[in-house]
Amino acid sequence: MPELQGAVSDGIKENYYSKSMQWSKLKSKVKELLCPELKDRVDFYLTSYRKSHDEADKVWITIDRQKVFSCKHYPYEWAEREAYYDGLSQVEAKELLSLNEIHNPKDFGEAMRNYLNLPIREALQSSTPLIRAFAIIDRRIGKRTIKAMKVSDSEHTLIKKFYNLRCSVS
């Protein structure tokens, strides 16, 4: 199916398939792009409850079956509400929560979709930490590019974990 004309959000051209993709398909598309050494080591999970809110409740990532990242709906919602009560705008609250590594499961799925639609070099330069993390473990990124990367101590925890993992197999 051809790409939708004019469907651009934050400089990312959205593809019809990724916009309507179910979790299982989205997960398999992202896993297809993992470097071969990590395909069986990195996994993505999502839990959603029928009679709860309409979104995913919890999303997490494992490396060698050990949870290294998770985001949950209610803790995010509570932190967002607290930021609002502290006088922050919605945009400011979202930025603050991202800096504190408190993510909404909805944002995780959105980051996966955006990652699939970005050229790999743009994904590596993305201001969204989840997109950058996915790009680091992408098979299209070579050993020299990984070794040339500078990952500081202030980077998102997932970026550091994926970077160290990728360096260990390159």
C-alpha cells in the first residue's frame, strides 16, 4: 500500500501500515531490524487489560530475560498529574517526565512506530531517547558507527544499556 500523502508529524512521514499496526506486528517488525547477535537476547512485551483504560497498561524490555526497562500507565498518569499541579504545562510535564525516565506505554508504541518510519541515521540523532535506543541495536548500524558514538553518563538508561550490549557483541 502506498504511503499516505501529507501525513507528516514532527518531521516523520507516517506510513499507513505502522499507524494501524497491532502490537504483535509492530514487535515483529522491530525485532526484524535487530542485529543478528541480539535477536534472541532482546525482547519487548506489552500487557493490556480489557476492562481497564483503553491503552496498554505496561510495556517492558528484557535483555537475556532480565527486565531492563519498563513503563506503566498509572505511575505515568500520577506523575503527570503531579507535574500539572506544580504548575507545569502538558509539554513541560512530558519533557520533565522523560528526563526522569518516566514514560507512558502509549509513547513507547509511538516511538516504535516512528523508529520504523525514520531513516536509520535520523533515528540515531533523534531527540526521543526510545527511538535512539532502538537505533543503537539496529542491524543497519555498523561496528564503526557504534564505536564512534559518544554515550555520556547523563544519557537515558536504556540508551546506555543498549549501547553497552551492542559494543559487547560487535
